[in-house]
Amino acid sequence: MPSMKKIIITLGLILALAGCATTAPVKPTLDVSKLNMQLEAQLAQDEANKVYQKAVKNKLDLSKGPCLSNTLYGNEEYPETLWILDIVHNPRTAADDDPANQCSAYLTGKARNFIEMDPAGNILRVYSPLLKNN
């Protein structure tokens, strides 16, 4: 028969190991009604202008309409807050509709908001499903 000391040590180890078990953290829900999407859109546009200027300074080829940022502005944990920046032509060309030139974060649903800017740096469209007057 095992000694009382061994039983206590075994129970202690079992309890200690049970305490080490972790659960995945629960992501808190986001109350989108508390977001000021007009302000969020303006902040995203400000960031878009900075990213565009950096691309021009670095002589990035914008002629094919590349995605300039998959994480332009917002919280990557919450797609409803994340903005992307895509370069497109006006009028649109086939290159603009080519998924290879589009932002993967938007295509996969990791971001739900976008800014489209032409190669000259003009903002053509600001879209969010949470924005009024898209």
C-alpha cells in the first residue's frame, strides 16, 4: 500500500499539472456602434497619403495598380476596423481587377474597409460597410 506521503505528492502533482492547462484567450467582441467611422475613414485617408508619398519617394511602380498596404489603419484583430490601400486606375483597367494586384487582406476578409487611390495620388473611393454615403 502506498504511503500517505506518496499519495499527497501525487495529488499535488496532479493539481499542479491541471493548473498548467491553458485555454485559448477569448477575443472580446467589438461594439461597432461605438466606432466613429467618419473619423476612422479620415485617419485612414491621412495614413493612405503617407503610404503613397513613401511609395513615390521609393520609386515604386504604381502603373499596374498594386496593393500598397494590407494593414493601412486599424486593428488587425478586428476586420471591421482594418483598412487597406489599393492603387487603381480611373477608369478601371483589367489590371485593377486582377487579384494579383489587389490587397489580399480585403480579398480574404481580414479587412473590410478600403481606400482606392489612383497612380497620381488622388483618392478615388473610400469604402466601409459601416460608413454612410459610400
